[in-house]
Amino acid sequence: MNTEMFAARHIGITEKDLPKMLETIGTDTMDQLIHETIPDDIRLKKPLNLPEGISEHEFLSHVHELSKKNKVFKTYIGLGYHESLTPSVIKRNILENPGWYTAYTPYQAEIAQGRLEALLNFQTMVSDLTGMEIANASLLDESTAAAEAMTMLFDIRSRQQKKEGAVKFFVSEEILPQTLSLLQTRSEPLGIELVVGNHETFDFSEGFYGAMLQYPGKYGQVHDYANFVKTAKTHEIKVAVAADILSLALLTSPGEWGVDVVVGTTQRFGIPLGYGGPHAAFFATKNDYKRNIPGRIIGLTKDTDGNPALRMALQTREQHIKRDKATSNICTAQVLLAVMAGMYAVYHGPEGLKYIANKVHTHTRMLTKGLEGLGLEQLNSSYFDTILVRVKNVEKLKEIAVQNSINLNYVDADTVSISLNEAVSESDVKVLMYCFMKSLDIKNDISFAAEIDEVISGPSQRKTPFLEHEVFNSYHSETELMRYIKKLERKDLALNHSMISLGSCTMKLNAASEMLPLSWSNWGNIHPFVPLDQVEGYQDMLKSLESQLNEITGFAATSLQPNSGAQGEYAGLMTIRAYHESRGEGHRNICIIPASAHGTNPASAVMAGMKVVVTKTDDNGNIDVDDLKEKVELHSSNLAALMVTYPSTHGVFESSIIHITQLIHEHGGQVYMDGANMNAQVGLTNPATIGADVCHLNLHKTFAIPHGGGGPGVGPICVAEQLKPFLPTNPVIETGGEKAITAISAAPWGSSLVCLISYGYIKMLGAEGLTNSTKVAILNANYIKDRLKGSFDVLYTGERGRAAHEMIVDCRPFKTNGIEVVDIAKRLMDYGFHAPTVSFPVAGTLMIEPTESESLAELDRFCDAMIAIRAEIDETSSEDSNNVLKNAPHTLEMVTNDSWNFPYSRQKAAFPLSYVAENKFWPTVRRTDEAFGDRNLICTCTPIEAYMEA
Ligand SMILES: *Cc1c(COP(=O)(O)O)cnc(C)c1O
């Protein structure tokens, strides 16, 4: 074996395994299998035009060299991004730990109590600091969170008599530029009218339903918004505030003014800048709006024994599941980053956060005093960490700053703003002073005034306590925090324990070599708005990744800006919208979507101002071409797009796809391909070949970015030539096409840091390794399908009986025994497995996707478990629900309890197959009660005693 070939490490199947597997599925060669799976007319004629793969060692030295082309300056640009210090204990035990970063979204609560608790901490931290009643478990970035606030408030107007027809939304001119751009993007298709202005002169007139303020303002001014909020309330205008989380340790919380929503980013709580992301944004609001909150909320409930247990609250209500009634499409969020930020608060506690905020503030005051001593004027009357300084010669100052590796925010010809942060020391302040002195030709020694005045005005000084809960006051030594992190980690099943065969989620290997560079400061410590000449390494990497993805999809251009698949869908549809408008066909607003589509598709279409028309699927799970034809003809003159997942969400390569895409084009529509299933295409076919015009790719599925327990994600869109001009830009650093739409996410290249992972994945595998990965993903799926034959029926297959890279197994027949699909999902936990995807896209089924990274031994263990469960189902009857499936999962506490009242043995409960014994994973709670938790919603850390009374 060539021990340097990455493909052999990434792909779990070896040459040796092939004969057995091919025999099981009844075919002679791998090529024959692929021939039977993918229709001939869409097969690529040539191999991918990508270089050969490189070894892990070569990749690491390559990215190391590349990183040297990034210049790490001391950056005081601010604008929502600040250098922060990741505590090493968090970096090592969470960011660099597959136990945390390879976990999936915590849908299976019984094996996810660890990250659920970490997220509850995050929510509590956000609620406390913002002064709000309820917070979600993260959004994608501050600007998209602000857009979510704008649309949520728009949506709840219907509850306010006076606001029925109000469409105006006031935005303070002190809003961050990227947030303003996002609000523009998101408001326009919905008919929301943005009015940007000064909050002090705002007239609160009838037509406004809401307002958005920035706290502190983009150049650092701290306003007391109490009166604004009060007046807004009397006019029934709802108020949202975008707030800096660290400043809230010292500043009056927006909740105390009575605002409706507070959003922001937690980046400065220990998350690397990463040239734009990923970072966790937050969204906090009033209990009144709990059913309208975008994203996921973690809440407390109880398990079968009445013990407290956490789970995603109101979870089936996740916004996008409302399909075309949704007001948000958020699915993947920023769990890993939220876990880290929450842990930062756990580690520092309220006193630590105050210390950090005070340190930042004190340095800012020192700098101000010093600059004033030089005769410069500082313009903010009240500030936290950012000052606005009038200077005489910006160009000269800039030149000197650059010589000293410093970035400031050059506002205009005679003002700069300077934002300080946790990583700034007194000597850094001196260097800043030195730059100003040199620009003024002053040669004195630098000295600081001993006395520094208070500059946060009285009403803005925080007087309320925060983070009083025990969890924020217990783990301040490294030993304690390390053990707390480990305690939580042990409750969660991640890829470092066993296969997670979630259909449509592609839980493949996230290789250590792909992950390592994320920890290097030449990648981590770079602000997204630095000049391009400081980020040659990043630009090289991002441009290469874009062209790799162009080659893989067959398209002309890529935008890396979207931070998730759903955001990619939205971005893609917005480019389609802009394309139609550019041709004078802005009336085209019909988006046809198959009934089996992921819920984010219709939600994204509605957000893009389109009307959803649902088309049927036939008995074989394919798009019903006759029905589609009828709908296309009916809507011909208004047809904007078809959204189609390929291979379909049913796990099938539909052979009529080319016919379908042609039909859409004939009627003037564009074809959007949902790329969640790209793992079945890479190197064998591509979206351009099937006739699509744009697709998103989930880099956190096909391209090896870990799921992080529910984020981060990256959802780039790749487009055909005609859509290229409309790719999104950024208001600070220009990106995208020549007729670019406004921003889709806050940072110019989205979550640049984790793009390194996909870049490494493609580079190390090379053309052949990528193609082989696809083939093996298809092989593994078909192997499972045939091993389960006789035990489970597979719902859909292609014309020649093959599955693509995943398959749907039917669990509905077991209802006659009283067994539901969730019982099987929970019973799999006793066997050490995470359930496949439950009830998507068909209720009562499991969708299994093994990926190429699993070994034959692991595939067999999974199949053995499924077959054993099938036998257990045969032992059950609908008359008696006291059985091993209904009682699953079984906890250690149950099995070791002195009393055992179940009609099967303890061994059968917990060690049903021999392999389980040597690698037992214990669910830490019994089955969670969804309904109870939703009725008694508790979404912050609450003393267990309070819960017990409820
Ligand atoms: C995962 C998925 C999405 C959404 O992607 P996110 O990154 O979670 O927003 C959309 N469509 C399909 C078919 C998916 O599987």
C-alpha cells in the first residue's frame, strides 16, 4: 500500500473488499455498477481536469507556505470583527477535537446531551447579556441575523391592528455597512421599504413597522436609545438592536429599554477572525415571539423516567419545515462556534468578562487621552472600545500605520476610527500613539495621563448582573474546564465513535490534515476587511477553490459567500431573479419545486419573492413529467425557475433529467440544482451536464467540512455564464460580478477559514481520488441496500435497480406491530449507532447514506444491527408496548438498577450483539418527551429544582 496516498486514508474500502461487495450486489465490476446507476447520457466524457492528488505531508507544507503570504497586521478596523484570544483549553478540547467537530445536529437528543447543554449555556449567556427573555442557539452572522429580525418583525405585523399595511423599516445610519447591504438584499423581494437615517431625527410616522439600531454605532458612539424605544412603542413600531456582545458587560442592556429583538455576533468571545468566519451570531427576543424565532432553540424537557433532558425545542417547527409558509430558511447554523463562545463565557465567568471589557475600555480611554494630548479631536461623546478621530493627514498616517503593520478604519479624508480589543496591550497602544505622533512630526516621549475620565455616560452604564448561574461560576481553572468539556463530550455520539449514516447529510471523514491549518494564526487572525495585498495566501486559496468547484460542477463561476446550503439556495435564486430583471422579464416569479424537496427550497423561494408551485412525484419517486409539463405550460410566461435535487432526494438518478431541464429552458425558466447530493456526482456527472444553470454545494457535506454539531457550513453557488454577472458583492471589499447583487452574508468570502478544509480535500484527493470517492459512496450504498434485502424494503431505485449514494428504507409496515420509525432510530443507539435520517423525504422511513469513508467492517456492523432490530420487531406485537424497541434507548442507569421490570434481559437491552460490548456507547437519558418541553418552554439554564416543581 502506498502509505502516502491520501485517497487510501479517506476511502474506507480497499481493493481486497471489492470482490465480496460486488458479489453481494450482484455485479462484476465497479464500472458495471456505475453504468447501472448513472444514466449514460449524463456521464462525463472526460476525467476531471484537476491535478493529481498530493500527500497529507505535502498538503501541510503547501498550506504552510501559502499562509506566509498572509500578513498578520494589528487590525483596529472593528466593524463587527475584533481580534480575540481563544483560550487554549477551548481550542484544544473543542475546536481541535473530533468529539465536538464531527457531531451532527442534535436531532437525536438522547445521544447529544453534551452539545445541547453547551448550547443552552450559549443561549443563557446571550439572554443575560442582552437582557432578553429568550435566545436561539446561533445564526449565521450578525448581518443575516439582523435581516432575520427585520423579516420576523415584518411577519408579526399581522398581530398589530395598526400595522397591517406598514412596509417601512427604519435603519439607523450608524448600522454596519455589511448589515445595511444584507437588509437591502433581503427587504427588496418582500416589499419592505428601507429608510436609512438619523435615529435622533426620526419622525415615527405611520408607515413604519420596525426599526434597527446599532449599539454602539459603527464608529463607536454609545447612544442611550431608551427614549427612542419608548417613543417607538407608543407608535407600535418594533425595535431591533444589533449589539456588540462584549460591550454589554459594561453597557446597559437593550432589554432594559424594552426592545423587541437583539442580534449580534459572538466572534469576539474567543473565535478566530478567520478572514470573515465562521462565527456564531445570536438572536434574542421576547417570549411573545417564541414561535417566530428563526433557527434552532434548545429547551429543557424530561425523559421517560421524568429526569431532566435537553432537546431542540419546538423542533419540528424549525422555520423551513413550514415550507412555503416559512419566513426564514435557516437550517445549518453555527453550532461549533456557539459552543466555543458559550464555553468562553463559562471559562471567564461574569467577573472575567467584566475584566476583559474593562481592559479593552481602559486601553481605549488611554489612547483617547493620549491622542487628545497631541491636539487631536476625538468625536464620540460616549464610547466603549471604538473612537473616531479627526486627523489632518490621513494618507501620511496610513503610510506610517502600514509600516508598523497596523490597519485602521479610514473613514474619510480626515477621520479614522480605531477599535480596540482583548488582544491589545499597553505597548500596542503606545505603538498606535507613535504612529499618530510620527504623522504629526511630534517627537516627545509617549506618556499616558494617570487619571482617565469616565466616558460611558451615566444612563449607559450597566447596573444589572449577568451570568449568575452556577455553570458560569464553576469552571475557571483549566483542569475544571477541561473536565467539564470532557464530561459533555462523553454524552455525545460523533463520527469518532461510529458511522453516522444520515441520508442527505454526507457524514464523511473530516481528515485531521484538512483541519490542522485552521489553528494557525496566519489563517485565523485575519480581519475580513483588510486590504487585498495583505491576504495573498487567502486569495490564492479561495481562487483555487473557486476554480476547483467550477471544474467539478462544469460551471463558469463560483461565489463562496453563502454560509450554508440554504443561504446558497437563496443566493442562487436571487441571481436568477436579477438575471430575469436584467432582460426586462422581472415579472417571472414562479418557482416550481417537486413535492419531495427539502423544506429549505420552498422557504428560500419565498424569501426571494417567488411563488411556489409544487409538482408531483410519481410512484417511482421521480418527478412526474406529465404534471410538470402541465404546470410549466400553465405558468410559461411567468416561469422563473425549477428547483431540483439531483440525484433526487429519493436517492435516484432520474433518467429524464435532461428532458426536464430542457423543458424549463424552452419556457424561459432557469434551473436551480440543490447540490446536497453532489457526493453522488463528483467526477462522474455534473450539474452543467444535466442542464442546470446554478447550484449550491454544501461544503459541509460533500467537501469534508465537519458538521460541527449543526454548523458551520459553507454553501457556495456555482453558476453558468449568463448568471455570472450577478454573483453577490460586499459593500466594503468588492466581490462578485459586474452587475452584482447586494450582499448575501456579512463577509466578502463568507466563512473563508473553513474553505481551507475543502481546498485541502480536493487537493489531496485529486481528480482520481475524488472520482473514486464517488464510486465507493455509490458502492457502499448499494452494498447496504442488498445486505438489508429481506429485512427492509427499499422504496425507490433507478431503472436498473440501483440506489445512488443513499437509499430510503420503509419502516411503515411495522406499524402493524405498533413499531414506529422513531423506535428503530432510538433502538439503534443501543447498538452504538446514530440513526439515519428519519422521515425525510418520506414519513415513516429511514434514509441511509454511508459515504465512501466507512470500512466494510463498519458497514457490516451497521447492517448486522439493522437486521437484528428487524428480528426484534418480529418479536413485538401491537398489544404490548413493553418491548425492547419501545423502551429504547436503554441507559446505564436502567441496566444497573436493582429492579428490572422488562420482559427481556439486561444483556439484550444493552449488549444485543457481541461487537457492542467492546465499544459500548451509553445514551445518558431515556427517550425525551417532546410535547412536555414545548408546553413548558425553558430555554436558559435554570436550576433543576425549579424544573422539578413544574
Ligand atoms: C442539507 C440540505 C439542505 C440545506 O443545507 P444547509 O447547509 O443545512 O442550509 C438543502 N437541501 C438538501 C437536499 C439538503 O440535504
